[in-house]
Amino acid sequence: MKMKRAWAESHAIIERLYDKPGKPPRWETTNLHSPTLLESDADDWIVQRKQLGQYRMISVWHQTIVKKGNQISFNANFQPARSLEFFRACDAATRPVGGIWRRLDWQPTKPGFTGKPARWDDLAEAISFLKTRALAGTYRIITIRRMLRAEQAKDRIKIVKKHASGSKVV
């Protein structure tokens, strides 16, 4: 099944891979990923593990290696997928500074979501940035599909969902 971009996903975000995760605050993988991952799958995973806190469901659209001189090495076997990540921090409002994947200080010319599915202009702009201005390293281009917060509500875990939008997407 081919992955599709939803109308309310965030604008494209470029993240660079680092050898060590560094100190929190940071996003950490939950090892839950699939091209067909649904919000209900994420909800079930969170409730089953009983780990309260902030999560994000991301769509990973592209992963590539930029070599010295901006030569890009494409992985022909890479398939876009959705993934659930947990925010390791003491305060959910804190911007992440660590993590294996760290966000670049880059934004497309049209940040935010369009309200229409299948937006691709920002993804193309991100690839262009990697081809012309990125330092050597491994990168991925993601969008945030949904922000989730697991809270204790009496005798159950409640999942609060929000769209990630605007220029200050976490």
C-alpha cells in the first residue's frame, strides 16, 4: 500500500542523523512504524505500555546521504513509512535539542498545512535544500501527522490529539 499525505500534516521538516542521542529534551523512537500505521494503532500501543507523555506520529518521506560537495546518495530500497516517537523531556513545551535525529533550522517558503491532501511542494523544496546547501551527513525529510499526549484520566489512559501546525512545529 502506498502512503498518502493527509490534509493536516505539518510542513516538511529536515532532520539530520547523529551518532549519539545527546541529552533530553529529545524525540525517541518507539519502534512502532509502518506505511499503514493508523492513529488507532498508535493509541493502542500507548495504552498497552501505559507510558504517559507527549508523542508524535510522523511520516518519513525521504532519507538520504549527502556526501562532501553535495553529492546525494539515494537509497533505492527506502520506502516511506509512518512512525511513532516519544518526547523525552520534563516539559512538553521545551524544544528538543538532542536525539538521534535532530531538526535543521530550515523551513519551506510556505510553512503550515494547506488544508488539502497530497501537498508536495515543501518536500521538493527540502530535497533541493539537501542537494545545494546541506553539510555531509545522513538526513530524513518528515512531516508530523499528529501530536498525541497520553494522560491519566481516572481509571484509564486518555489520548489527546492535536494537529501540528504553524512555523514553530516541535
